[in-house]
Amino acid sequence: MHAIQLLPERARSATTEWSLGHENHYHSNRTWAWAIAADEGKGSQQLHVVYASPGAIAAYRKDGHFPDGSVLVKEVFATDSIPMKTGTVSHAQALKGWFVMVRDSKDTHPGNKLWGDGWGWSWFDAGNPTKITSTDFKVNCLGCHVPAQATDWIYVNGYPPLGEG
Ligand code: HEC
């Protein structure tokens, strides 16, 4: 048994507060992780680090919803997995890009294929960080988020800070 047992495609998600700076660069307390595979595991394919905009976590704790304007960013890293004293251990390598969601509970952008079902949805590639390369959230995102539909499409059970307080 290891302290952290993980699915291969999802190493670890950490929610921290972050803030947007100039030109979409953000400053935050980054959380770096070691992902320890289950005993028979090959290690993790990716590391995902999730950030919430300032105030979003506190607001969520009050009523179980992210307020309009809240931004969630999922940063995706490729990994390297090596045997260490703790087992098969994965750590972050190249940054692949960011999934970004912006809360818009009133669906104020009807007809825009990047907005709907209460959010703006987009992917930014690390090699081209100022351009949205996803084109249609119903095709690019929604199907995979169906298991989280009851919680406003967000996999909230991955983020212990949302349940505290
Ligand atoms: C292959 C399935 C899949 C696709 C496609 C997908 N997601 Fe996700 N997404 C997930 C899963 C599963 C999680 C949580 C676990 C993880 O990170 O692997 C997640 C987590 C997230 C998170 C962090 C908040 C949360 O719900 O946990 C954001 C933000 C996000 N996705 C945005 C998007 C956007 C925007 C798109 C489309 C551009 C998209 N996703 C496409 C499966 C997917």
C-alpha cells in the first residue's frame, strides 16, 4: 500500500487560489506532486493541477456552487515515471496546456459554441497560449463531464478544499 493511489490518467488534482496577471500569466502557490502508482501500476500518464480564481473556493463552501465569473484552470503536464524507494513514482515534465472554465450560470453567450450549460469552456495549448484551439464545448468537453453533471459539471470530489470550512 502507498499513501496515494491513483488512476493512471489522473495523477493528482490540487485546488489552490490563483490570480490573473498581465497577458494571462498567473501567479500562484504552485503545488508540485509526486504520484505513487498502485502496487501493480505503471505510473501516471499525466499530472493535473487545478486552480480556482480568488474567492471561488470560499463562495463554493457557502452554497455548493461557484459564483458567476469564477474561473477554474486545469494545468496538464506530461510525466516521467521512475522506480524510487516509495514505488513507481511519476513527476511532472513538459507542460501541455490548460483547460479553462468560466462560470456563467445565466448562459449569457447564446449561440457561441465555447459557452453553454452554465460555463465558458476552452483549451489553450502550451505552445500557443494566447489562442483557444477548442472549437465547440459540446464536442470537445461536455461528454466527458457528464458524470459530474449534478455538481455543475465539475468533478468536485477531487478537491478537498471545497469541502472544508
Ligand atoms: C477525456 C475526457 C475529458 C475531456 C474531453 C474533457 N475533460 Fe475536463 N475533466 C475530465 C476529468 C475526468 C476531470 C477530473 C479528473 C482529471 O483531471 O483527470 C476533468 C477536469 C476538468 C477541470 C477541472 C475541474 C473539474 O471538473 O474537476 C476543468 C476546468 C476541465 N476539466 C475543463 C474541460 C474543458 C474546458 C474541456 C474541453 C475543452 C474538457 N475539460 C474536456 C475529463 C475530460
